[in-house]
Amino acid sequence: ASEASRYSIQVNEKNHLEPFSADPSDCSSLWRFLNHSCCPNALVDTVKMKVIALVDIKEGEEITCDYDTTEYKIAFPFCCRCENENCRGNIGGYYKNAGNS
């Protein structure tokens, strides 16, 4: 897709991947199960198209990533409630947090 959506991952300046497939066995878009945290335990590598653990993640523990690293400008900005001491509050994408609103 050429524009960001609520669930997309930006792979370059003009392209976004959507995490939905008609095939329920398709695991190529597992990022749709990731929630945001300002102190994530994983990251989405948009070059290798992999989710990479940043720390040991225990069985049953929620896997989180920083949404500000997955889109230049998030289609639906939101107020974070992760309660981490380094929480940025408003999540709007890379450009928003780089001061380029």
C-alpha cells in the first residue's frame, strides 16, 4: 500500500505492508500481534522482515515493539499508556518524534 494504515509497517519512503492475508496459515505478517511499548522487548526489522527479540522474552510474555520505529507518520496517533519511566506519551511516528510534525 502507498499510505499508512492503523496496522501497516512502513518498509521504505513510499510503501507500507499490511498485516492481513486471506490464508490463515500465512505467518508472514505476525507483527499484527505486537503491541506498542516505549520500552519494547522486540523490534521489527523492515529490511529482513523479521521480529527480533531485544531481551529474553519469557513464555506467555507479551511481545512489544516501538510503533514510532515502524512508520514515519502513524495514521492514527495515540496517547501511550505503557507506564514505563521513559514513556514518550504521544505516539505519532518517527517524524513526529524527530520534531518534523
